[in-house]
Amino acid sequence: YTSGSTDWKYKGEKPAVIDFYATWCGPCKMIAPFIAQLADKYEGRMKVCKANVDEVPNIASSYGVSSIPTLIIFKDGEVVAQRIGGASLAVLDAFIMDNLQ
């Protein structure tokens, strides 16, 4: 990735969930501990990454992220699911589990 570029694409071998967030976002702060717990739970099965929309606005824009938090799940380099907004640990876990199959 080069600053200002929109050419970013997830190329990992394992599925990934990317949490698009901002440090000033209340709902983002609310789900941050849940994202950390899910990263531990799914370690080895998928990658969990965070992308600060203030630092990588072009990437966020290229994936249509207009509200945060937004979670995007990638498999085989392609977007397979997207979820916008805060949620409980159980809801986020179900979202990931449903899309890892």
C-alpha cells in the first residue's frame, strides 16, 4: 500500500476480518475489546486487522466504508461479508462464524 493509493487488496492465505474504525468513534471503542477477544479465539484460523479510517481513508473509501465501525470479512482475497455498527460480542462472533464456513 502506498499513501493515497486505492490499490490495496488483502492477499493473505487465511480469511481475515478488518475492523474499520476511528479513535474518536464511540461505537468503535465499545467493540474494540470484543474484536481483541475474537482475534484470540480465531487465532490460527483467520487474521483480525484494524484499519483507522483517518489514516487510510482511500482504502476505506475503496471498500465503500461510510459509517464506522465497519467489519469486512475477506476470503480468497474477496469481500464475502460486511457489517456496520456496534454490536455485542455474541453478535460479532456469530457474524464471523457464519462467514468462515
